[in-house]
Amino acid sequence: MSVVVPVSDVGAVALPVLVGVCFLGERPAVPAWVGIAAVLPALWLVSQSSPDPGAKHRGTVSAGVSSALVASVGFGVQFLAMAQVDKDSGLWPVVSSRMASVAVIAVVVGSYGAGWRLTGWPWSATVAAGALDTLAIVLYLEATRQQLMAIAAVLSALYPAIPVLLALMLLKERLNGRQTGGLACAALAIGLIAMR
């Protein structure tokens, strides 16, 4: 989890910045550009797996990275779409987004033949995760109305720090030196981007 989550964020960083700068005329300040430039190396470093003791190649890319990169395009498209929403639309774009998410999840669950019932702790955790995700989208929508989309998207895209830290604390996952350096680089990027 501490590898796949940050990698799934690459498109969420790259797509909004490229579209904002190339097509919407956004011009972040110099410190923000340095921070934006630091995000991709940070994510690359975090995605590096620890080599097996008997392995010939050191620093190989972890399993699941290719799927995470495909997922990152979806995050980037969502950030782009939500940033283009008219201010007068209120929260209806969030409602539409949640409805589309439920429809896609229903199709995926159906294709796997998985059960539809959740009870107890899994149900509570699912509801809490959905509520927090919805709150995050509402806050992102508000952020894009107050600053450049490229800046809001990059700051929002640094969310992997939380699952990585939770994986370290709760799942007892371990990071190697490159991954630790990547997290430090991400923290530096946040500080620079916040300077605008």
C-alpha cells in the first residue's frame, strides 16, 4: 500500500498542471514551480521497492505500479473535471460524481461475482471512507475556486502521505532509504507550493 498509493497519484499531479498551464493560462510562482517539479521525483522514489537479498537488480519497481499508473489517470481526470465546474452549480457536481462512482463500483463488484452484503465493522469503515472521500472532493472544489487549479490539484494530490503513514503505523510496513527520501521530498514540495 505504501508504494501503490503514491504511484496512483502521478496522473493526479501531472494532468491538471499540464492542462492548467498549457490551456487555461495559469502561471504559478517560482517556488510553486520548484515544488511541482519535486512531486514527480518524490513519487518515483516512494515507488521503489526494497530489493530481495538474492536479487541481481537493485531498486526494481514494485509490483502493482502499472495498475496504479492507470488509476492515476482517473484521479487526474477527476481533478480536471471538478475544477471546471461553474460556481453557481453548488454541490450538484459532487452528487453527480458520487452517483457515477457508485455505478462504476456496482459494475466492478458484479463482474467479480463478489457478495453485496457488508455488516459490522466493514460496513462502518466503508461508510466512513465514503463520507471522508466526499468531504475531500467538496474541499478540493472549494480550493479550485480560491486559487489556481494547478496548485490545488498538486496539493490535493499529495494525499498519499496519509495512507503511507497509516500503513507504517498500523500495518507495520517498512520503507527503504529511497522511499523515505521520497516522503521527505514530498514534504518539501508541499512547503514550496504553499508559498505560491
